[in-house]
Amino acid sequence: MDSTSMFDPELYTGVFKDIGEATTLPAWCYSSQYWFNREKERVFDGAWHFVCLESSLHNGQFVRRDLLGNNILVVRDHDGEVRAFYNSCRHRGAPLTDQDTGRVKALVCPYHKWVYALNGKLIKANGLSSESRMKNACHLDLLEMTVDVVCNLVFVNFSDHPLSLREFLGDYINAVAMPHRIDRMRCIHSRSYTLESNWKLYVEVDMETLHTPCIHSHSIGKQPVEILEGIGEWVGVFNRSPHTPALKPGLRTRGFPHTQGIYGEGKNGTHFCVILPGFFIVTAQDCMWWIQKTPVSENLVAVNVGYCFPEETLQREDFDLVASLYRERWDQVVEEDDWITEYQQKGLNNKVTGLYTEQERVVQMLDQRILHKVLGPDLINMIEADTGSSISHDPDAGTRETQLSSCEG
Ligand code: FES
Ligand SMILES: [Fe+2]
């Protein structure tokens, strides 16, 4: 498939058909560098990217992440403000730190010891001895990027004129984040690594329940889910159950109490959501976890995993003992999904066209949304005219759809 004909909308009409007749994204969408470059420009560059919980940032605390080829630092400065910088010294570009997290009074470049205050101001420039040269260096403060916090979730954005974070998240805030009291969550563990797979394969596996009895036969039981299509840049499913899915089936009555102050649907079950493009976040009645995927290339994905409990749970005497049961389940399921994601990538072949089952409806919805961005609205209009179907994934279109689907998972 060459780079020009790859973006012909005719090739993708199958993704927009009814689920019984629909065909999946072609394999090149998961392996072509041209396709990936277009995704990077149209899907990722304008999106908001999750970094960490605000509650993980005490004064002077930083979190370092590699996002889309950018080495970034999110810091809480001494005035309590959360800031985001490119982790690149203004002298000759060395990173200010290679630690993933830490607490400092100032940011000191290890190379020639230039010193930056936590608000990014250059305060000492070794080698610039004369007052006038130091004066000229005052434009050499750290390069800042757009950062915003909603409901304890810290996001950054690389574009110059982004949509506001609240508009981007749409009704995720009121429908999921607030009822589950994400503001009370504290991260107890976070890790980052890379997998040899396209980023979409991991996002897709998180949102379908057909694989769970196959890949997670020893870790997750059955769980019927309702499909939710939110307003804004997210999709999700809801598992209505009084029991936490964060423990293995035989242990679910041994979980922690519900988070203080949860309300609405937050009390009635667990939301499994993807904040687009690749931030998978699960909010249960008693805990929260995430698996964020950001692409490094067409066949390499950076993964960041985080496990969280509400602050009051951390104070419990039995915390370590009971939390170890959650950790065991979380680690096992993540490892299983890591494995199948890399395994699937090895078999993709441009000559093979796939299909979606009923339990993979959300995968189809995700793929449609990605096509919407990659092909652009004009091309989507052509597909709509061709298939006679109407595609409404524009966050401004604002329709909310809830369907019941009995899935295993
Ligand atoms: S590169 Fe940072 S002080 Fe020289
Ligand atoms: Fe899975």
C-alpha cells in the first residue's frame, strides 16, 4: 500500500457498516509509517495527554515522562502551581534529570550545573560570568508547555492553541470522574515500559470483552457491560456490580470499603473508559487504575501503568495485606494484555481483513473515531454518502448512546 492511495476513503467504508457486516481497519493502519505519521499529526498533536495525579505532586515534586518523542517534566513550584516544561537545559540541551520522579528545591542541570527555579526561571548560569551576559541569558528560562488539571488528573498539551481540557473531556468529568471521587485518589504505584506493538492494539484490547475469558481465564470473571458513548473525547463501558473487579472473582468480598463520598453511578459499578487517544482509566467503587498508551513509532508503544486508592484507604491497618491482593490481580491482567498485544502485532497482514463481533462494538467505535480524525471530515462525508449511514463522533455533536450488551469479561 503506497502512501497516497492509503488515504482513499473507499478503503475504509467497511468500518462504518453495521456491526454484523463491518470489517476492521486494514493491517497497514497498525504497521505503516505513513499512517502513523498522519495519526501523530491529526490524532495526537492536538490531544491532551495524561501525566500523573495532582495529588502526587507535593511542593518541589516532579514527574518526568517521555511523551510522543518529548522528554517532559511536570513540577509543582514553591507557590503551589503545577507547571510543565520540556526537560531540556537551555545551555546545550542535556536533560535536567533522568529520574521518573523526585523532590527538589531547584532544577540543576548535571552537565554544567546551570540552575533553574521551579517556575522555570534561569537563576544561575555557570560560565556566564559578566553581568551583561547573564542579563542576556534571562530569555533562557525553561521552555514551558500547556498544562491543566481537572479533578486531580494532570494533562499536558503540545499544540499552540488547544481546545480547553474541560471541553476535551466533555461529560467524562460529571459522569465518571466526580461520582467516583477521583479527587480523593492517591497513586501507590506507577511504572513505564515499551511494547513492540502499535498503540491501537492495546487500546482496542482494553475495550473489548471477547478476549477476557480467553486471555484472562485465571484472573477476571464474567462481567456484563453497558456501552457508553460520552460527549467529548472519551468512550467507555460500565460494569454494574456491587463488587470490585479489581480483585480476582473468589476474593471480591474481601475488598476495601467504597471510596468516601462516591455518588450516582459511581456507587453502582465500575467505569472502564478510554480518554482518547490512549488513556485507559478504570474507576471502581474502591480504587482506580490506568494503562496509558502513547506511540513511539508505528510498531512501538510506550505504556504507563498506575494503581490508586482513596486517601482514607491508605490509612487502614490492613492496607498492605489487602492491597497486595489488588496488586496481584492488576499485575497479572496487565501482563496478559501486554503479551497478547505484542503477539497480535506479529500476525498482522495486509491481505487479511478482519471483522468485529458484538463484544467488540467499542473497538469499532474507537476505530471510527480514529478514521474520523485521520481522514478528515470531507473524506468522512464521502463515506457517509457511500454507506448511507450517519457518523456522529464530533464531540460537539453531543449525542449520548447507552446500550446493554451481555459480555464476558
Ligand atoms: S547542558 Fe545544561 S548546563 Fe550545560
Ligand atoms: Fe485484557
